[in-house]
Amino acid sequence: MSAQILRLPAVKQRTGLSRSTLYEMMKRGQFPKPIPLGARAVGFIESEVAAWIDQRIAAARAPSAGRRQISD
């Protein structure tokens, strides 16, 4: 199994987030940081981005604390 590298345009497309939002989230430790590919190029590990997306989906689907459950 080999790791796949995503460049920023692909990460933006997959997440729906802007460049500035992604970099702000990375700064706060809320999004995976890129790895250096060369002197002026970075890339994101696809599995880390996918895991972040999965976590966001799970958090959005989880019942909120304090939210009332409606019973039939």
C-alpha cells in the first residue's frame, strides 16, 4: 500500500474549504499539516485528509449533548 499525495487544489475541492481557512485550521492543529515535496512545493497525505473528513462527518451525525430526543 502506497500513500497518495494531494496538492492544495485537490484538498480544497475535497473539503470545500478555502486556502486561508485550511491554513488557519492547520495553525490551530485542526487540520493535517502538509509535507514538503520540494523547495517550494508541499502536499497533503490523502489518508490524513480522508480521516479528517470522516471525523467531521461523524461529529456532524453524532447526537448533540443536551439535545432532546423525540420519541414516538
